[in-house]
Amino acid sequence: MQWLKNPAKAEGEVGEIIRYARQEVRGEDDIRSRFAEVALSKIPYMDRNIAFINILVTAAPLIGLLGTVMGMLMTFQSIGLGGGEMAEMMAKGISAALFPPEVGLCIALPGLLMVHLLKRKRDEYDAFLGKLESFCIQQFKKDQLTTGTAHVSFQEASPKKMASDVQVAFCAA
């Protein structure tokens, strides 16, 4: 919470976000729009990377299936040739047919877990940005009350509403 009170002391990416969200803002809408910009610059990048990893994870068992087909072709070829070495060639073909699916599954299963964890981290980051936005707005309101200034949107407010808002702001100071 100290970073919200004094954004100059904030460090890292979170500090940059807080300074950007609080710098020269005139109201809550400015803070909300800046957090929307931050979300739009970070979340799609994460989504693209998650989608790419998901494609790789999905393709791994298919590549294993291709290896199975190749191994079966070797097996059938050895059956077609016949001869005394048939058993040895069939064993090589079956071995070649079983290895690629194993590798594909060894890649895909941990990959599915990784994709799940990345999606969860992305959702946690999105929720974090929402909480940080809320805290920044709360601190902005506190700062307004302590300085005795209030931002009133003159386009949307009626004269009675503006007068009561101004009165509340100066009475609170």
C-alpha cells in the first residue's frame, strides 16, 4: 500500500503500472482507462504464447501417431520379404512403432499441465490488475479528500448535482 501512497518508491513492473496509472490523472475514468491499456498490452501477449504452446502440446501425440504408422509399415515390409530374419525385422518394426507415441505422450501430458498452469497465471495476473486498479482508485479518492479537490464531470452532471458534489468536497476538507 505504500507504493500507492508514494508511486515514486514503487519498483519493477508493478511500480511502472502504478506510476502510469496515477500520473496526471483527473479522475477515476482516467485510472480505469489506463489499467485497460495495461491489460490490453499484456494479456493478449500471454494469450498468444499460451495458444502456441497449446498447439505444440496438441501436435505431439499426432507426431507419435505418424511414428506408429512408419513402424507398422516397417513391420509389414518385413512380413512381405519373409525369410529367416523376419522375426528380427518384425521386432524392429514393432519397436519403431511403439517408441514415437511414447515420446509424444511424454511431451503432451506435462505440456497439458503447463498450459493449465499458464492459463491460471494469466487469470491471476488479470485479477491482480483488477485489484491494483481498485486500490489506485481508492487512493486517488483519499488523495482528493485530503487535498479538498473533487473532479466533477460537467457533461454528465446536472447543476444541482454539481453544486452538491462541490459542497461535499469542500465540507470534507
